[in-house]
Amino acid sequence: MSNSTVVKICGIRTAEDARAAADAGASMVGLVFVPGSPRAITHDEAKSILRALPSDVEPVALLADPDDADPLFAWWRGRVQLHGNESEETCERIADRGFAVMKGFAYAPDALRRWNACGAVDTLVVDGPRGGSGVPFDHAALASQMPELTTRVLLAGGLTPETVGAAMNVVHPWGVDVSSGVERERGIKDARLVAQFCRAAGVTPRRVPPIES
């Protein structure tokens, strides 16, 4: 299966949610390992989710200000998304351990330039003011900076099935990232919304999406 746009469904908490995201056409799923998050999962829950994923759906471990001794680094084999107040040095240390690093941050012109200049980061996850809160930001401002970027952009922050198409038309990102925009309540994914989001983002489902009521 080939899709021109990458869709990442973040905050996956169950194998059922992982299969729904994969069936809808998502290329990536995000697993949250941030204590206190309504979407945080355990090692055992993560293992169950990983077993449910097709080989062409990439898992992403979301961390915030991890310690170098974080036990996740001993067993995780996928991509890592840093979504805290990490420094360039932290990104470099994690990349040096063999992990592909995505850096999430609230959109600001200076922040975009800062992280675009960090060679250890292979994807910029450009978010709204509070990650996971569903709050959007000024897409036109980001679009004006896109020509100067050398690092690919995963657009996040307040996207929904109703807004993702317009946001993509403005920004033209490499991919889009959603969490709260496909939830029926905080931390609980809705398979129909996931399918609607992927369809609105223009990706091809692996299976026929659920029938809409």
C-alpha cells in the first residue's frame, strides 16, 4: 500500500485502536510514555499494541524529557518522538544510540528555525501551544516558512477530520499527526473518527472503514 501523505495517529492505547488506525491507512502510530498523560501506556500494553501492527505501520514512542537511563531505550526498536523541553544535546545522544528522532514543539518562528538546524532530528512535529490538547495554531505563518526548511514536517495541533484537508492545502506538510481530534472522549479513540480523518487526509484504507451511522 502506498500513500502520498503520512498520517500518524497518536495516543494509541490498545491493540484494537492500533488495528483501526492501520485499517484506516495510517502510516504511523504514536505510543505515549509520559507519566500523567491520559494516553500513557505501560510496557506490557505497548507490547500488545506492537504485536497488532502490520509491518508497514511504524510505531513511535513519545517521550518528554527522558532520562538517559530510561528503561524504554533498552527494549524499544522504533522511532522516538521527543515532546518536552529537550536540548539539541539530548536529541543527539538519543540519535547516537541508533534511534530516529522526531522533535515535537509548539509552533513559533524561532523554534522552527532552531529545530530545523538540529541534524539529530529527522522530523519536525510542529504542534499547537499545548501538545495533545487539540489547540490549533497559525498554519499560514508556518506555510510562509516551509520553503526555508530542510527537515520534513509532521503537522500537528488541533487537527480533526473536518479541518485536516484545509490545513494540508495551506501547509503542504510531509504528514499529519492527530490525537484528540479522533477521540470520543479524552484518551479514548473512536475508530469512525480515525477512518474519517485518514480519508480526509487522502490516504487509502487497508480495509473498508466502519459504516457511518
